[in-house]
Amino acid sequence: MDLPDGWTSDTVRANGIDVHYSRVGEGPPLVLNHGITDDGQCWAPLAEDLRERYTVYMPDARGHGRSDAPETGYAPADRVADLVGFL
């Protein structure tokens, strides 16, 4: 995956899976959580607008983008636990 200049990506272990995320900017952290059919990159245009005021984090939810896609664990409570673990 090619990232725009100044962007980074990495993974963190959260709730038993590897959660991939992209990051850009400087300043207080701001996490943008995507909907059910997207991945974190759906926020790229907004992140570009916010990057001078915030450090913007865009995680890929379980089974989306470059995060792990286990066979189970797709209930809303799992998604919340993944995001809390990411934070």
C-alpha cells in the first residue's frame, strides 16, 4: 500500500487480533472509525484537512483493510472491544 507523503502505517495487537492503522499529522490525537463496508483509508481526504491540527489515526476494523480477519468475532461488542484495545 502506497501512502501519501508524511503518512505512516503500523499494526497494534488489540483484542486478540492485529489491527492495522494509518497515521498522519501533528497535534492532539483524533481517531476516525470507519463504517461497516469501508476501511480506514476512506478518511484520507478528511485526514489531509485535519493533519495540521491533529495526529489522525485511521484503524482498519477487524476483517477490513489490512487488519486480521478471523473466522469469528464480528458482533458489535467485538468491534467495540477491538477499538478500545486499539485506543
